Amino acid sequence: MKAFRFPLEALLRLRRRKVERAEAQLASLENRRRGALQRAGAFDRRSLEARDSIGRAGRMRGADIRTAANSSQALQDRAAQAHRAAKALEAEVAPARRAVLAARRDLEALELLRDKALDQWRLDAEKQQHALSEELYLARRFRWSPEDER
């Protein structure tokens, strides 16, 4: 019997690549979102440290207090900007997750078709092997010879 060949193998390879691309895009978006959240957290911490330094300072000149307050405000603004960037990336992550799930679902459907076709091929091969075995058994058992026909 011929070797198993799935007629939709090329499509199956394309679907696998589609899943890989979707997963890579999702991973990239999630990494960028995590990076934005880490930057926002770092700016938040530095802003708090700047505000705490103002409170801990015993005697500071007005210009120094104003400089520290401006620095703290700038850090808060950058933290807010990083939070907005993370939120915008989160809006991109949700559709990317859905795209990965849809691609996986499509791939799984084709793999199921392939598995069913392989099972049918195996069953047909088994039947063919069994028929061949029966034929060989009968040929040995009842050795036919040209003389039998005379």
C-alpha cells in the first residue's frame, strides 16, 4: 500500500506558520506592555523618592523646593505617559490573543482531519494486509496446480 499522504498538508503547514506568527506578535505586544508598566513603576518610585526627599529635608531654599517639586511632577507626568502607553498596548493585546486562539482553532481542526484520514488509511492498510494474508493462506492450503484443471 502507498505511504500515507494528507492532501491538505500544504494548508496544514501554512496554518502552523500562521499560529507561530500570531504567537510571536502576541509575545512582542505583551513584552512591550510589560516594559511600559515597568517604566511607569520606575517613574512612580522615583517621583515618590523625590517627594520624600522634599519632606525629609530640614532647611531648603525656595528654589530647591521648587526644583524638587518640578522634578517630581515631571516624573509623575512620565509615569502617566507610560501608563497610557501600557493601556494602549493592552488594547492591542486583546485582539492579538483572539487572533492566536482563532489560528490555533483552525490548526486543530485541520490536525483533526489529518488524524481521521490517517486512522482511515491505517484501517484500509490493515484490511489490505489481512486480505493478502488470507489469500496467501488459502494458496498454501489448497495448492493449486495446472493439473487440477484437467
